[in-house]
Amino acid sequence: GGVPAAGPRDVGSGGAAPGGAGAGDAATVAFADRFAAVDAAAQALTGLAEVVHQCQGADLGPAMGRLDALACRVEAAQVAVLAEALERGEVSSSCATAAGWVLEWAPSYRSGGAGDLVKVAQACLGRPVGAGECHVLDHGSVQRLRSHVLSGRVGVRGAAVALAEMHKLG
């Protein structure tokens, strides 16, 4: 069987809702339903290394593209969840720092990147970022950054680099 093609960054705001065609507009899919699909995706990818040999050679590239698109959406979702936790005060009530909260709940960031995730989530909320957390983006920049990051068009690392460069220019 083939793997339907998807571009490496084919992660726009549209797309099929969890549960397949006819499951409803992406904006109307409930949080619990989305995370049931996240759990199903995690289960589907568990042990992939043992069956990847079944994939046709020409389908390996598109498979990689689909996994990359999924990774981009996961990263965008992590920014959204962290921003919501920051906005609600969940982070400050449970951890000394936002990076500590990320490390508690997302141990894959122990090898690096938690600080970038925090800076990007804070910038998406319009909170100060940068050296000494003194740099604040204008409203239009916040909206553009938020749109690009949450759609998966710009990854956390790329957004963090852009924020650092904007701080230098500011």
C-alpha cells in the first residue's frame, strides 16, 4: 500500500479533522477528541521501526514528509498548550519557571529547546521576551508570529531565532 503524498511543510490551518472525512470542521473538533487522536497516533507510531520495511521504496519520502508535517503540528500544539498554561497561571502555580514546567511535562526537552519554546509561547501571548525579558513585540508582529507558529509554517527554533534577531535590531 502507498502513502498519500504530503509536502514536508504541508501543515496549513485546514486539513482533515481527527476521525477522518466527515468528522467535522477542524475548528469544531473538541479538545478531548483531538487528544484521543493524539493517543491513537502515538500508538500507531510505536514500533514503526519493526514494520517500516513493508513500505515501498517510492513511499519512504512521502512517509517522511507526513511524519515531518505531524512533527510540525505537534510543535505548534505544544506552543498553544504552553501559552494557555501561562495565560491561566498553571505554570506559575506549579513550577518556579516556565522552562521547569515544560521539562516536567515534556521530558524530551531535557536535551534542549525548553527555553526557546517558552520564549515563543510568551511572544505569541504578547509578553516580553529577549534579554532580561524587556523586548515587547508590537501587536501586528505578535499576530503574525502567532499565526505562523500555530499553523506550523514556522517552527519553534526558527521563531526563537527570529525573536533574537528582532531583539538585536530593536
